[in-house]
Amino acid sequence: MKDPYLYQNTEILINKFNIRDNDELNSLEADFTSSRLKDNSDYVRNALVTVTAIFHDLGDKSNPKYLIRIIKDAIKRGKND
């Protein structure tokens, strides 16, 4: 079955740059990720501190949906400050 998220006959995710070379796509992803983390470092740091504190208090690190919700909320709140 064809995967609708990959370029045909490849393991490369369809992307808005139409890059079909895995090394080139990985390099671009790394550049974008690094840039985004630098731009949002305060928000990411706040989210991680919050998550760490909550899970330390709750003692439950087994619910990824809960973790994702907490991180998204912390980032959203950070952008609104």
C-alpha cells in the first residue's frame, strides 16, 4: 500500500521544498530545528521545567498524551506573555 506521506518509491516525507534526497532533507530539518529552538528557547525551557516539576510531583511518567498537552500549553502561555 502506498504511503500518502512519502514520495512514491522512497522513504522521504513529502515536504514543501520538494526535497527528495534524505541527507539534504535531514540537513534542512536540523537547520530549522536549531533555529526554532534558539528563537523559542525561553518557552521550551519553561515547558521542560514545568513538565519536570509536575511529573516529579505526580510520579507518573507513563502518559505521553498528558505530557504533550502540558508542553503545548506551556509553549502557548509563553508566547502570550
